Amino acid sequence: MQPKLYRWSASDKDKTFSDLFNLICDRRTLFEAWTRLARNRGSQTPGTDGMTRRRLEEQAGGVDRFLNEVRHELRSGTYRPEPVRQRLIPKTGRPGQFRPLGIPTLKDRLVQMAMKFVLEPIFEADFYPNSYGFRRGRSTHDALAAVQRQLHPTNHGPSLTHYVIEGDIKGCFDAIDHHLLMEEVKRRIRDRKVLLLIRAFLKAGVMIEGSLEHSATGTPQGGVLSPLLANIFLHRLDERYDRWMPRPREKPTNAVSRRRLDRRNGRPTFYMVRYADDFLLLVVGSQRQAEAEREALAQFLWEEMRLELSTEKTLITRPEDGFTFLGYRVVRTKSRRSGNWVGNLRIPKDKVKALRREIKMRTSRATLVLPFKDLISALNPLISGWRNYFQYATYASKEFQALDNWLWHRIDRWLRKKHRKTGARKLRARFRAGPHPPMRNRWRDGRAVSKRFLDGGTRRYRNRGVRIPNGWNDKELGDDPALRGAPLFWRAYHALETMQSTGG
């Protein structure tokens, strides 16, 4: 059904859907929603009812009984969402600051997942290509590649981007107006039961230290449906820059022509790249025009969306001075090879410091009681995750090499503190993985082998443009040579689904 919903929505931008509740209540939809939830480690985190996946599976009747009960409650109209349990999680790179995370009950997560299956392809057809956050087939690296491309020279000359406006909305997810959000949803959805379900989730409230609080604004972060609702709401922000941005399923050259026409007439142009509530405006114009747009944007957000733009944090920066976006340091520098000004992605120094601080905490004196293999197992996911995210940065290999050398000596000191009566040479002979590649400069304890930041090397992330496959738009993309290689996973997944549905 998802490809059909996407195709119907894409074929008519004014089409409204009025019979979706039956799809949400379908046994196959609920079963697939449960399968997705069961894969997630969050299924072991209880909501306000204390229920987890393991406890539910151990009950009489297990999953089948649970799914039948949920389906019966939806059909009979007796289903009511429970308040979410709030949990504060520390913000990465900001010591002492926390982000509120709402944890719905397992039943509410199941219903939200089923609703997401049905609603996502409908609204995905409306979303602009410049939006990358929490969308199928897209990632933070796609957003960074889009920014980098705007800073690179073209066949017609150097990049025309003069300034960058770093957008910052105060408490965006907590400030989303429920009434305005529902108005955006009603553009496409006319099924009264589905609308009532969405409103019920928004009004369910938050349980904070035993007390229930209700709010007229906000979508709780942590809910399955919350990212989709946030994108639906922020879609109006994308529409503001409709003239200069590629529209859904529009040829990118059309937007290029509109921007070129405005530049010829002496008007500024703006190119937006948005990842959820984090966005950048790349300005082709003067600093005064950039400042005027910042003021106009703040007025638009308040009057049209009831959101407040942080004027202190919404900075206007020259690309040569650099700015931070999605964890990377983006800066335009002169290429050593060609001499042209190009956009580069760098690893911020504060990210390296935060990583070293985390590793120091995990290898402190308090962890000397751990077996060495447990320490390796605790460090390996941190190393892999950090390496996989920053492997696309310029000079990443240099940073990784320095981190590998520092980590090797850090673990060496940890071992000497743990085994004070054993000499350093004996410890290295006992725990070093081997003197030859690929085991050189690694530690080992039994089957546990330490990973390195340089494992797998570094690479450049290929910009996939604005036509990115999502599993539903294969017919739209066709056999575009620019997409060959990129959508292989999605095409294989679609072929597998087709075989299964036809019994092949």
C-alpha cells in the first residue's frame, strides 16, 4: 500500500485521503509495526505502564493476544493514549545541559508506528528535496553534501555564496502549536478517526516525577510519530523559499534558472538546507540583505508558525570563517591542488575533546575492576560510531591517526595500573594482538580485539543531488545515470517486496 499511497499523493497535490483508519487497524500493519518495534532496543524501555517487550512476550497469549487487544480497542473506539514518561538525557558536547525525552508506552508506540506506515508516504510526496531530517533514504551526510556543493565552484565559475545564516529556533519541538499542526495535517488527511488519534497523542500529556502535565504546544521527542509531525509542521518553512529551491519532483535546472534570473535583476537569492529544526540559509547577496532576511524570517516564524527565532544564536557568517552544522565544521578554503575556493568538512576540535573526555572516563581508575575484554567491548562501539560519522571529513585520516596513537598509550597505561606487579613488556606481549598487519597496534583479550579509528580508511561522501530514492519513487527516478549505484538497496528491497506479494 505504501507505494500506492505515495503515487496517489504525488499525482495530485490537492488530493485528500479519507479512508485510512482501516489500513492502520489491519492485522498485517500492526504485525509489521510490532516487528519493527521488537528490533529496536528501545522496546526494552518501559513507559508509564512499566510494560516492556520481554514482559509482554512472557504473558499468556504473548504478542498475538496483545495485537488483537490493540486492534479491538482501535475498532471499538476505546483506545486512549497514555501520558509519556519524561526522561532527561545529556546533550552531546554540552556538559550540564539536558534534553527532555518522552517515552510512550509499548502500546502507544505500536499504534504510532502503524500510523507512521500509512501517513509517511502521503506526506513524503509533498516534502521538498532540501529537507533531510528523519526522512526515508536520507541522512545527515546528504544534508552536509548539499551544503558543500553550494560552496564548491561550478562550470561557470566560483561559488556565489557570500554569507550563511545559521538558523536556530528556540525549543522548536516543544513550541509546535497543536492547532497549526492539525491544520497542516488536514491538508491531506480527512479521515476523522485518524485526525482524532493524532490529536489524542498530542494531548496525552507528560508524566514528570509523578505529576501529569498537559501543554497546548509541542510534540514529545522520543515518540515514533513525532519526527513526521515535526516535518509536516516545518514544511511551511520550506515553502517560504519555494522560489529558489527545487520543488518536489521538479527538475533542478528550473530552480537554477529562477535564481539566475533574480541575480540578473539585482535581487538576493537564498538556498536552504534543513535537517529537522536545524537549517542553513546560503545567501547570494550582501551582508545587509542577509541581515534583512534574518529579520524577515524571525517575523515569519512568529506570525505564521508561532515559533521564535533565537537572534543571539542565528548568526550570519562568511563561509571563509567557517560554521558548525550537524556536528561538522564547514569552511571554504583554497584547494592546494587546483587553487579554487572549495567547501571542506572538518572535524571540530570540541568534538575531539569530547571524545577524549569520554574515553578518559571509560578508562579511569574506577574501571580498573573490569576485565580487559569488557573494556574493549565498551570502547569498540564508541570508536566505530565516531569513525563512521566523521570518516568523510577533510584530513580525517590525520585526526584518526593521532587518536589511534593516543588511545593505544591510554590503554597501555590502564593495563599497567591494573596489573601493577607485571612489567610493561610482559603486559604488551600478553595483550597485544600481533606485530603485523592487520593486528598491528591493537589490543586483544581472548576473542575481544580492539578497533582502530583508521579501520576502513576515509572517503568522500558522494552528493546524490535532490533526487534521492526512498523506496517508493523508483518510477519517478527511472534509469537516471546519476542515480546508478545509489538506489541499489532500495531497488532490491522493492523487488523482494514484489516477489513476496506475488508469491515468487
